[in-house]
Amino acid sequence: MPELHDLVNEWREGGCIRSVKWHTVNDDFVCDICRSRSEKEFLLDEVESLMSECDNCRCWVTPIVDIQAFGDSLDFTPEEGEYF
């Protein structure tokens, strides 16, 4: 779990990531807890405690970039309907 802790800290320090999406391998070895979280979004501040409840069912999270915060960090604000 130390790798996740470091990654979460990097995301938090960057300021552009405030939430993550939960993923599972989606096979028979995934626990019921993680199966219920699959493909749902969670705040960055809660993901470490959620991962500690998981025991070897091969879950991972992917960051969800806050476009507004990302634009602010570049001194750029996307117009409505403008996508990257």
C-alpha cells in the first residue's frame, strides 16, 4: 500500500485530481466489497482507507482530472463545449 499512498500524495499536491474511479478485474476472485465499488467515483481523500479494506482482489484506481483546476494551473479556462 505504500505505492498508493505516494501516488495519492502526488495527485493531491498537483491539485488537479480530486477524485478517482475504482476498477476491478471483475472475475470470481473479486470480493463483494470491491465488486460493489466497481466503476464508481470516490474522493481522493477517501481512497486510501477504502483500499485498505480490500484484500488481494486486484483492484486499482484511475485519477479523474478536474478540468477547471487543470485549466487554472495552466492559466487557461476551457470554453463551454471545448474538449481536450
